[in-house]
Amino acid sequence: MFYWVTKYTLGVSLWLVFRPWQRGRRNVPRRGPVILASNHLSFADHFFGPLPLPRKVVFLAKSEYFTGKGIKGLVSRAFFSGVGQIPIDRTGGEASERALASGLRVLAAGNVLGIYPEGTRSPDGRLYRGRTGVARLALESRAPVVPCAMMRTFEFLPPGSHSPKFGIRPGVIFGKPMEFSRYYGRETDREALRAVTDQIIAEIAKLSGQEYVNIYAQQAKERLQAGEPAPEAEPRPAGEPVPEEPPATDSSMLTIASLVYARTVWQEPS
């Protein structure tokens, strides 16, 4: 209940103030288990990614959101717990296995699981090598994977910033569901896991138009913090268009549109 109350109240406010846009919402199945695999550009992704969907999206969220101290920590913990997010320890090993098990339980219940295959936010707005956890979830659950591209959220709320830029309209694009039946039975095969992960990242790149860098985002962060030059990106395939932002909505229609949007987008499916 808290999830839908928050989505309705906060969601309408976000839509009215920032006028986010979306494409491909109907590519997300209305029922059954689904993995929503997204690029990760900004803290704002947590809000604008699930915003257009009529289904609850459960994300595997970093444990730091649940362990903060003071009033800020309390608010963060209450919010992320209330909207159904699952804390994960990103130190690897047994912690990674527990995160995987948590994700599989979400999918086994027929829900939508959101995951950021890069493992952390991009340090510079580019797309980085994916971690194979998303592939293990896809193969073990046999749920379809919907690639998702967050658009302009890096410029809207850059890492470390607490003030969104009102002149930028964040967006999200949902791609067509992907299935990997040809890899079923190979859940522990490293080559299969890497192949599935790379295919998902490639689809996200097509949707987002981002440059792709073939190292992990965490490694890129460490290089930048050490004062080393930014890693080079792979060239974008010739003839592949960069997605464009749709035209702005007529401001005179915002109030009417928000009421229609609230009834159609935030209605929980039966």
C-alpha cells in the first residue's frame, strides 16, 4: 500500500514539475515475472525508471540506503523499506549469493525485479561492462528481460549533486523483452553468463545511445579518483541513430494530462 500511495503522490508531483517522458511502456509484460535491466546514471533513476509502469518494481538496492545514521538515515531506511526495495551487500562472495537468492524469490512470486547490471552508477554518463548477476537471474528464473534505458538523468541530477536541473526532462525507454532459452541449463557456465550479460548491455546501448566502455564502472571510478585518464569507449556502430527527446507537452494541458496519467499509469493491475 505504501508503494502505491508514494507512487501516486510523489509520482504526480514529479510528472507535473519535471515532465518526464517514456517510450515502450507496453513492452513490459502486465503479468508474470520480469527482470527490468537498466543503465544507471543517477540517484534519480530509482524514481523515473519505474514511474510510467502500472506494476510495482522491486529493486535490489545497496545496503547503505538502509544503514545510515541520524534523521537522514532514518528517512532513507523508512522510504526504501516502504517502497519494497531489498538491501544487498555488494562486497561479493556469500553476499552476492544472498542478493541472487533475494532476487529469485521476487521473481518466483511473479513480480518485477529491477536491476542495474553495471553494479554501480556510471561516473561519466557512459555505459560500462555488465556484471553477470543479471544473467544468472535470467537463466535460473527463466523470466524475460526487458532492457531499459534511462535518458538524461545524468545531466538532470549528476552524481554528488543534490539539486536537480529544472531545464532538463529525464526520460526512460523500455525495449522489447529478451529471452535466453538457448542458454537454459548453463546457469553456472561462465561463457554463457558473459554472453547473456553482453547481449543485455548491447540492447541497453542501442536504446540509450551511450558510448560503451569495456571495463567495470567501479574500475573506472577508481581510475578517475586516482587521477588517471578516462578509459576509451568503443566506437558506436555506423548508422545507429541516437535517441531523441520527444517534444515538450503543452503546459496548458498539464493538469488535465496529470489526471488521465494518474488513472491509467498508476492503476495497479488486477
